[in-house]
Amino acid sequence: MQVPEYPTETIITFAAVPLKFGFGAAGEVGYETKRFGAKKVLICTDKNLRETGHPDRIKEIIEKEGIGVEIYDDIHVEPTDKSFDKVANELKGSQFDLYVALGGGSAIDTTKAVNLLNTYPAPVLEYINKPIGNAKPVPGPLKPTLVLPTTAGTGSETTPVTVLDMLEMKVKTGISHPHLKPTMALLDPLLTVSMSPEVTASTGMDVLTHALESYTSMPYDKRKKPDHPSERVAYIGSNIISDIFCVKAIEIVGRFLRRAVADPYDLEARWHMMVGSTLAGIGFGNSGVHIPHSMAYAIAGMVRDYSPKGYHVEEAMVPHGQAVTITAPAAFKFTAPIWPEKHAYAAELLGLNITREMSVMEAAMALSDEIIKLMRDIGFPDGLSEMGYTEADIPQLVEGTLKQQRLLVGCPRVVGEKELTQIAKESMKYW
């Protein structure tokens, strides 16, 4: 039988990390660690989280199962190539048969990198995506990784990606491979109560941009079919499966993010934001993101003197959730005409009251306004200018964005230097 040939992709791939979700899920980390047969475990976390006592409590739970545990707490918030190298060098020669990532996206991404660099030693640039790195495939399976997120935003507990800043290049990039996907995630909303309002806001908007970009990305069946199954990319484009997760995540953000920012002990809001984070992570982990995340890499990489409120860091930094959100209103105004039905539905999920007199296109264009309303309500920066950028920085921001072709190909509308320049201009100030 001859299999018909199609010029475009026809296959939807879907993968998700096994999850345990709910209040008290962190308490089962010892059981799960023992179930994987671990004898020596490394908990990766950061110093700020160490002060909350969470890492030591997790250590005690694992030790009760008769398992040896060490804690590494010098993870850098918003990791860099140098911080990855530093951790890898400090742990060089150490043998662990299971890793526990405890923290936000920085801790989770660093743990993925540590697992990779300890299992298959090589300069980090070898594994980094092209055109910045050599995109060397991960040679084989990694050691098991259990993930316990303490923020509700990055979705890194579900994805095959680790993200980092390349300091000298002033650009953000990543390593992407199916073997980087965690083995299991224990999602306990109680771990997120210690987040400041600013961190809650930033990570929560990361949930929204993940879901919106994934939901509106170039459909999988509009992309070129790979020459071989092994060449199929991790981010295949929007599809009927990922859309289900993205739609629910957008709805959750519209209903609960304001509440989570306003009251850290609103456990209903914390519960929903954590599940929303994971749903969005599942969505974009399969279909991918586009303009806001592509521009965010340059925005974070070029930071000069911006110091975000609510973050305990000593150096200038644009938190990832802020970097991906700050161009989102302008970006979705650009993409709305190409797929108005999806943009209009997303606006409705965020709270837009669509009347009979409103056309689908009008509702689609209003998605940007709904994002801006949410940004104002949760105390977000008012555009790139509040982060210290001026229009003189736009050419370099665009240049850095154009290096993110792995993500930009997900845009449903053709986008290049001219379009990105206009989006950056519109993102300077919103109100």
C-alpha cells in the first residue's frame, strides 16, 4: 500500500508530564522519590526560597524514606550561560540518581540544565538552539527529575525547554529537546503563598501569554511537513488538543489573577492559578509561542538598570513574565486580523462583553485592550519606557528578536524587521 504524500504537516504530536495536583501534593515527594528507586538526591533551589524553609522540609520528607539528600541553593534568578556553567562546575563529579527542582522557572530550568550537563558533559553552547549555539541533540535519557513549582506561571514543569541569558551577546535563548521534559511534577498551591504580589503578577501574566500565543500560533497543518519524523520540531503549532488547554488557562487568568495578586492567602485563586499555569504549559509545550516570547528574549538580554519591585536580586533584571507581557498588547493587535475568531474569543474569556453591535474583528482588536486593563489592575510596568528603553533601542531589540526564528515561525502572520519595529514602538507606553 502506498502512503499518500502531503506537502504540509498532518501529524499532531502530544506529550505531557505525569502530574499530582492539589493542596499537600508536596508531601508525597518522598513516596515518589522512593518509587523511582533513588538512593542519592539533589534538591536544586535558590537562596531566597531557602529562607522560607521549603527546601529543608522537602529534604526531611525524602530522608524519612531512607534516601540521601543534598541541597544546592545557589541558583541564579533568571539564569545565564555563566550561572549554568557555575552550577555545572560546582557539582562536577557529584553523582545523583534523581534531581528535585524546587522553585520557579529559574530553578526548574537550571535543574534541567544541571541534569543534562552532569549526565552528558559538554560546553553549554553545544546544546543551545541555533543560530546562537550548535543545537547538539541530547545524546540520551537523563536522570529522573521531580519538579515542585513555587510559582504559578512558567509552566516549565511540563516543557522540554530550558531558557537562559547569553550575557555577552545580550540575548536570551534556550535548549530544547524532549529528554529535558521532567519525569513528574508535584503541584502544590500552598507552595505559592510566599510569592510577593509583584512575582504573582509577573508569573501570572506569563501564564496568559503562553496560552494566548499558543492558541493563536500558526496551525500545525499550515507548516511544512518534516522530511523525517526525527526532524519534527517540539513546537508543532496550534492544534485541537493544545487549544483545549489554552482556552481554559486564559479563562482562569481572567477570573483569578487579580484576586491572587490582591490577597496571597486567597487559596481558591492560588489553586486556580497553579492549575492554569500547568494547563498553559501543556498547551505551549506542544504548540509553541511566537512574537511576545521572541521579543522578550531581547528585552531581558538588553536590560541596563531596571530593578523590578518584589524581586530580591542585586543586578538589573527584567523578570520573564514582564518581558513577555510588555509587547503582548501590540503583538496581538498585529496578529488579530489574520485570525479574528480566536482573538475575539480570547478577549471574551478575559472579560470583554461582546454585544450584538460588535463585529468579530472589533472584538478581536479589543483583545489588546483587555490585556492592558489587566496589566493596569495588577500594577504592571507601563510599557518598555518604564523598563528604561527608548526608541533608540528599537533597532537592537528587533535585531535580537530576529535571532529567535525557532519561535517567530510560530507567528500566524508574516513578521519581519518592519513589523517588529512597529510593535516595539507601540509597546513603549500604553496609558
